[in-house]
Amino acid sequence: MKNAWLHLVSAVALPAALTALAVSACNEKDIDPPAIDGGLAMRYAQGNFDLGPRAFRTEGAKRSAEWIRTQAEQIPGFADAGGKVRIPAPVRGECNVEIAFPGSSDDFIVVGAHHDTKRLFSVPDFAGANDGASGVGALLAMASAAAEYARKRSLPCGVRFVFFDGEEALYEYTETDGLVGSRAYVDMLRREGDSGRCRAMVLLDMIGDKDLHIDLAGNSTRALAELAMAEAEAAGHADKFSRGEIAILDDHYPFLLANIPAVDLIDFKFGPDNCYWHTGADTMDKISPESIKTAADVAFRIVWRLAATGFKDLPK
Ligand SMILES: [Zn+2]
């Protein structure tokens, strides 16, 4: 691809060709990740939000998991693209959902988000537009774009979109409260002998805020955080991304513990003084299709870049 392009520019004026060469050398290899349909992502988020509260170990979370499975099955050409969706058997009451697509190699990357909502006694009907539904919308729109892409050519590596249950702590984060679904999923990867093929994990959490600013969790794998910043810049979103210093307990953490490189794309400032977070103000009017698309597009760029470079920049 690169050679063909250089051959083409060599027929043009020399200074232009030299410029092109310099740019091309930086890019190593072209990537062509599918673009996300922000409107579609927003409609999925709305559908998930409309289910109402989806707290861990409630009927709401089960309904949410079944709803996600149904949405996946209804993606046009899903089966033709090699798509598979499952709700793995629960270990500790969690209802995770996994949408898997094969790629041109056996390696795969997990793109995750949580689909449960915080149980709030003060707000019994809390349905989490940003804190829950925005990530679900992003992943379903990404799965839809992946299916369309895969019908024409192979994905550059396998991609598993995983919707975690039980991210939210019922009381407070401990070894057994919170991150239940992601811990169970990593255990499942080990049980199924897949953890060695899982090369990286990209997490999307609270990425729908109309006033989006993603501050990568400080405990993200350094190489992946650097890559996320580079791809955000390449996508024209450098102003919406920064590297945070604060370690965050989120669904990427169990992957880190299992030595799987992981990055957490999270906007942890939601409303003035964070006043929309875990309150009744976390409603659909606070999130936008553009924000979801921004995060999802960068996530896809990370996946495509990792595959194009053979994961060489990741720690072993
Ligand atoms: Zn939350």
C-alpha cells in the first residue's frame, strides 16, 4: 500500500514527494477503521436508557443483557460477518454480554463498556444515560460498523465487544463488590484458554457527555495511553483528550491484573462540579451523538493501529 502510493507521488514534483515521504514514514501503515454512525449510537443509548434501572443482580440488568443480545442479532448481516453473541453463564450473578467478530489473525482485542447502572436509593428510577447507556450505544454502533466492514473484508484482528454487568459497587469497591462482570470475564478468558490471545483491552466509560473531555485513567498501560493520544490527534480530537494522573478502579483493572494491556477512555467530570454523576440529572439530554462518536472512532483507531503494527509496541 505504502509502496504503491510512493510510486504514484514520484511522478509528481519532487518537493511534494519528499513531504509525502516524511508523512508516510511516520504513519508506518495506513489504517482504515470503519466510521461510527453517531446517530445510531445515540438511538441504541436511548433504547438501553428506556429499559429503566439496570442495577447488578436485578431483573433490570437481565433485561438489559437480553436487549443487547437482541440488538446484536438484528444488526444487518451480523451472521454473514461471522458475528456471534452470547451471555456467558454467570459466576457471581453477573449478566455479561459478548459480541465477537473473527479477524485475519487469531489475536483479539476486547472493547468494553458496562451496561449496569448504579443502584441509588435516593433516585430509585436512576437509568444512567451517560453512566451506562452511552457506552452501550457506542459498542452496539461499533459492532454494527464492524459487521458492515467484515462483510467486505476481514477485520485486522478479532474484536470482542463486551458489555460488563456489575461494574458499579453496590456499597463500595472491594475485592468482591464492583467490577464483578469484568473480573468474571477475565476469569472466563483464562478458563477458555483465550487470555494469551487477548492482546489489549480498550474501555469506554461515561463517554457521552455533551461537554466531552476524556482524561485517560492514570493506571492505563502507558503504551496504550500514548497510542490513544496519538490516534485522538490523528482523528482531529486532540483537544478532547488528555492523560490523567489518577488511577481509576474501572473495568480495565482486572485486565491489567491479568497482564493484559488496557486503557480506560473516561470523562469523569460530568456537569458543574460533577453534579450529574450518580444523580437523577444523568439523563439523555446531557449526552450527544457527537461525543459518543468521538470516543468510539478513537477506540476503533486504536484497535486498527495495534493490529497494523502487530502489537509490537505493547509490553509482553
Ligand atoms: Zn457509575
